[in-house]
Amino acid sequence: MTVLNIGHIHYINCVPFFHFLPATLEGHAVRIVQGVPSRLNAMLHDGDIDVSPSSSFEYARNWRQYLLLPEHSISCFGDVQSVLLFSTRDLEDLKEEVFYLTGESATSINLLQVLLREYLGCENFRSTVPDRPVEELIAEGKTALLIGDRALRAARNRIEGQQIYDLGGLWKRFTGLPFVFALWILRRDAAEKKGEALRALRRQLAQSREQAMENLGEVAAETPEKEWMGEEGLVDYWQCMSYDLGEEHLRGVRHFFHLCAKYGLLPEEPEIHFFA
């Protein structure tokens, strides 16, 4: 039996896709693999999984071996709450900073670069992945980027005098466009060999997402992170996200890819191809 291998970013922002998904997958040969974005990017690239909500930058740098599932993304039309730059400096004074990173996400790191270089005049972006938790450096007043659940937690422990810059909000402020952090990416060879299962997954994702968004209170009550986010906090967070992939989203994607190519973060602007 052919098994469809599905990646699952184990962040709260993926809950609307995955909370009800197991019920819709009953009777189908699937395997769900959890990981942070950078790990799932590598697994997708290496063929260890077939399809995943993965970094939009991963699609851009390897677009010839991928297709996109239509209609689905993890995006925002403003503040996203979970891709945050922490600093004791004003935004205009960050040009000479060293940025501390976790290495968990390619998209967010490159989003930070293009925002600084295109809109804030930063000519030399300097960053490092430290050998200790970034949260410790944030507590010491260093300038650092966190994503996902770690960013949500850190924002609740802001130190005095610390600024928190939401990269989704900054992108909307400077470009007027939504930002697409993750796309549902699938391998072209999986499309050839497992097309029927992928067509079913597209329908199952739409069904699961619709059910979740119509029952966010119920989903929040069953989500373990309610212990520190609170049920209302979870609902508010999911409602600030966009899980669609429409024309406006694609305008934002293409502009991000254009800026990445402009500053040498990509060798070329990728083409966008969908799974039919």
C-alpha cells in the first residue's frame, strides 16, 4: 500500500489544519511527521515526506522540484503575533545590530533581512545562531528573532524597556500586502505517484480547516497550549491568521520572492506552479 507522508509543523498556528484532520484521514494510508519548519523543509527536499505546510522560502529556493496545493497557506494581513523581533533599540537604530536567531525558520530570517535592507537602509545584515537559548539573550536585552510558540511565550515575559516588532505587521506597513509564511508544498514526484491521495488531502484539509474555524472555542478548549495562552488568547491568535491562498496572498508571495532575489538571497525569482 502506498503511504502519503505528511509534514506537520508542531506550532499552534497549524492547529486549524490538523485538529480535525485525523478524523477525515481514517481509512487512508497516511503518516504524519512532526517537526519545526527547518526540519520539515529538509525532509521535504530529501524526499522523506511528500507534502507539508513548509516555509515559503523553501518553495522559492527549490521550486523546480515542488508544486503547491491550491487554496491553503499560513499567512497574515498585519500582525501575526508569533514572528517577533525583540530589541531594546528603536527600529531605525537596528542597522548595526547583530541579530540572534534560532535557526528554526528560513522564511522569517529572510523576511527580516529584506525588511531591514529594503525599507530601513541596513547594508550589512549580521546574524548568528547562539549556543544557548535565544530566550536568555532576549532577557539580557539582546536583539533576537523568535517564531512560533516560543515567540508567543516570550512576548508574555517582556522586560522593561524592550520593544517587540511584529514582522507580519512591518511587512503590511511597508508593502500594503499580506505575508505568506508557509505554503502547502508537495514534491513533483509525489504528485506523479500519489496524485489521488494528494487530491483527497486537498479536500480533507479544506474540510478540517472549515470545521475548525467554525468551532474555534471548542478547538481552543481541547488544545494543551490553553494552559499558558488561555482559550480566548488562542481564538484571538487564530483569527488574526489567514489560511487562504488567494490573489492578494500571491501578490505578497511574489513581492517577497522579488526582494529575496534582489538582495541575493535567491539566485532567481521562482515560478509558481500548482498541483492540478
